[in-house]
Amino acid sequence: MALKEALDLLEADFESCNQNYSGLMNNPSRAAKAAVSIDRCCQKAQYWKELQANTVLMSGLIFSPSLTLPRFYITLRRIVRMSATETMSTRLSFESMAIKPPSHPTYDLKGVIKLALAEDAGDRGDVTCLATIASDMEVEAYFLAKEDGIVSGIALAEMVFREVDPSLEVEWSRKDGDYVHKGLQFGKVSGRAHNIVVAERVVLNFMQRMSGIATLTKAMADAARPACILETRKTAPGLRLVDKWAVLIGGGKNHRMGLFDMVMIKDNHISIAGGIVNAIRAVDQYLEQRNLQMEVEVETRTFEEIKEVLTYTSQTKSSLTRIMLDNMVIPLPNGDVDVSMLKDAVDLINGRFETEASGNVTLETVHKIGQTGVTYISSGALTHSVKALDISLKIDTELALQVGRRTKRA
């Protein structure tokens, strides 16, 4: 069958498929039937076989720069597949986005996903899959937790699978922020084997890192109460939003997203401005002249700097909202910490501003720091020193569990 004839047939059959389209979101049975009908349209037209001779491989998917699947087919297939999946089986497709990613004016999350897939695919695609897996082979693969922790990245994993192949069906028994234990099977993806394997490493790279961040955040957030735990800008380059999303999933709160959304006067700004009061005054003038309203934080390292800040703000209207108390947690030779300086600083400020403790914050010290009355505790270790949570995606789960038991990882 010629390619043009295949496309004509596909377009004709689309009209009959479209008759089943209305009301799909509320009728899972019809949604599933429509999905099958559309797949049959594609099979009858032998669309992929006709295209295969003139295609190049990108990210392991069949793609032609001059001939692509008709837009109406892609659109309807995506809607039908997602509605059938969400209504019938996954249940968590919407719930998994209950903890939405933090906002950023320029961050392109879909672009980050595409970049991750492209760096894996290179200019040839997955040559191992192309050599070993039939293009029409379909399988089921299962997510296995190989250690205890907080799972994170489920919503992002769905975005990756959707980018690789919108027809892949994903189901979860857990959602972002839930606890998983070693050996737990907590998710399944089914569909074309080639595309599942292409997506596998990118999905796991995101999920393992995010789950590691969420797991540490959860532990530190619980220990820090009543103080709130924050991350910093010490994130992996290009993964700022992803890392900070994982902190939210783990029960922490986000510090500033970048240089644009909060004024943070640190030691270098103070040194260049000629003193802490000069720096705060300059910020006040800058914001007033531009009619900007945003949070303003200043870093203090001594009681003298705190007193200068309190004196200035008591005499002048200021935009200052938070005082950072930097390195006022003193490590002791026995591994404990002395928080008396931090507590005295919090008492000196006496609720006039939010306070943030920074420096020498670990899982072992955070509880003691949180008892000083400080509002926030920030920890760069949440993102810059994270240990990934071990998660795998396996087709032969029985063999994977046998190996896991042998290595004591499952």
C-alpha cells in the first residue's frame, strides 16, 4: 500500500473513530474502545511499515522529518489513552500532581525532559533496542523499591513516558510523597517494549534523585519541628525546579527559586556595600524606586550585625522580612552542637522578623536547632549531597527479586 493511500485510509477511518469520541472522559468503556479503534486504524493503514524505510531514529522513536503521523491522530490518541487510563486504572494520574512543581517564569520542564532523552539517544537512538526488540513487541514493566524511603518523581515519570510514547499506560499503587519499603512493587508501565526501555533510564534517574531528596527532607522536616526546613540554591545545574519540587514532596518548604524572586543580602553584598546597614538601605531604595514588593532577607554573622539591623529598622521603614543567623550553631568535639548563640540571637530579635538558621545543619543536629525558636532552618545538603533512593524498573520481576535477595537489596 502506498503511503498516500495509507494516510487517506487513516483519515477516512478517523471519521468513524470520532463518532465514539464524545463523552469519553465519563465513559471508560467507550474510551477504551475508541483507543482500540484508533490503534486498528493505524495497523490497517500499515502506517509505520510504510514510513520505516524513510525515517530517522530520534530518542528511540520512529520519526520522519518530512512525514509525520497526522496531527488529528496524535491528538485523539493522546486524549483517548489518557482518559481511558485515568478513569479505569491508574486513579493517581491526577492525584500524583497534587504536589505541583514550584513556579518559575522561564524554566522549561518539558525542555529538560527532552534534553535528558536526547542526550541518551544521541544521533542513532537506542541501538541495543533496535537490534534486540521487535518494533511491535508489547510488555509490562514494574517499578520496584530496593530500599525504604519516600517516593518522589511519579508525576515527572508520567511526563517522561508521555513524551516518549503517549500510548504507554502507567499505573501506580503509591503517589508522590508516600512511603515505600524495600521489595515493594509500586507501579507498572505497559505498552511498546522498545519505548519503555528507551524511557527507563531517564525516568529512573529523575525518580531516584527526587526520591533521595524527598526521603532526606522528610526526615529533617520531622526532626526540625516546630521550625520549617528549607533547601537552598545548591541544586544540580539545570535541575533547580526538579530538586525543589522533591523538597516539597518530602514535606519541606522552598527557599527562593533563584536570584529574581527574593532579595537576599549575603556577606559579599555587605562587604561591597560598605556595611550591613548600607546594604539594607540600598535595597529599600531600589525596591521603592521600582515599586517592587518582595521578601528581603539579610545574613548576619554576629550579635553586632543583628543589633545594627534592629536599630536601623526601628528608625526607618524597611522592606526587610527575615534575618539569617549564619553559623551560630557551634560544633563540639564530641559531635554534638552548641545552639546557645543561636537561641540568644532568636531571643534578641524577639519575633520582629522571621529568622533562619544556616550552617552545621545535619540530620543529627536539626532537632536541637529547631528547639531554639528559629522560624526556618536551611540546609544545602538536601540537594547538593543527596543519596539517590534505589529504584528499578523490571520486566522479569521474579528474577529481579531473586538477584535482589542474593545481594540483600530486596
